[in-house]
Amino acid sequence: MKSYKIFKTEELVSLEEALSISKLKRLNLVSDEEFSSFVRVMKKMDNDKPVTIKEKDSIMKVFNELVNAILRDQSIMQKIAKRKTGEKED
């Protein structure tokens, strides 16, 4: 896991580079009704604009759903473990 110091010194990656909206939509982590507001919140965060508590909750909900989906899928867990063992620590 990266330390806070390393994380803060990394270059920022824009939302368009880091997130494929169509791929996120296919994961069904966000309902169709909430999807547009979720993307709006992500873009606000990408532009360093303030985010409300309710908006933060929507981000945390999606993050939790994603983590749970990963933890439930043994093949994904094995791929992550394999990838991590192949990396060198900084």
C-alpha cells in the first residue's frame, strides 16, 4: 500500500483518463437514477470543487459496492494477489 507522502506527490490524473464512464455503468454499482448525479460528483472532485456530505456518501456507497464485488469474486482476488507479488516495493 502506498504511503500518504507518495500518494500526495503523484501527478493528478483527470477523470477522463482514470475512469471509463461506460465501463462503470456496465458494473451496475450505481442505479440508473443515481448515475448522472454520481458522474457529476466525480467531475466536481476532479475539478477540486467542494463536495457535500450527501455527495461523499454516494461515492462511499459505490466504493463499498466495488470492494464487496472484488472480495466476493475469487478469480479477481487471485489476479490482484498475482499482480501484487510481481510488483517491486518502492
